[in-house]
Amino acid sequence: MVTRQYHPFVVSAIVQEQAAQVSEDLAALAEPHRLLMLRQLRRGPRTAGYLARALDITPSLASHHLALLERADLVQRRRIGTYICYAANTAKVRALHERLGRMAGATGAAGEHAAALASEPC
């Protein structure tokens, strides 16, 4: 019978879930038009028509991309009269940036275990 020892660096279920969520959020941004839309929305709320003209795409394609960004909660919309204005959900974008930094080891406690890994060959 082989006994499995707990290894202190096994990826926990919580971290796996966090990785899945970051990956899902990044998938919403993994298209140049959507990333450029968020860049445009840094300057303030815009209509789909404005974004379509700014990115030189059709209004229906702009609406499609905005719907995906909204579903990922990276963009919020608000009706003003006959217009629908879209704005970046800066809190969500900032949180995604922070989670990605922690996940990839750019921020947080990732380096704290470096000394313990010194016995490993790589």
C-alpha cells in the first residue's frame, strides 16, 4: 500500500476555483475589439454607436462585444433617454488585475515559498 503524503505546494480547490474565475474573466478580454472598447471606456461612458465608429466596426458587432463584456460584469450599462450608455466597471477590472497578479506571482505572497523550494532541482 502506497501512502500519499500531503505536499505543502499542492494546488488547493480554492486556488483552482480562483484560477477558473480569472481565466473566465480573461476570456472576455481575449478579443482585441473588447479590449479596445474597455480602453475607450476609460475616458467615460460611451454609446455602442460611438464605440462602433471609434473601432471601425459595425454597430451590431459593437453591441455583441458589449453584451459579452456586460455578461462578464466588466462593463455596466445605463439608459439615458433613448440612449444606452456603457461604462467600464472599474472596480471589477481592478479586482481582475489584482487577482491575475496574485495568480501569476507578480504580487502577493508567491515569493514567500521560494526558500522552501530551494531543494527542488528547478
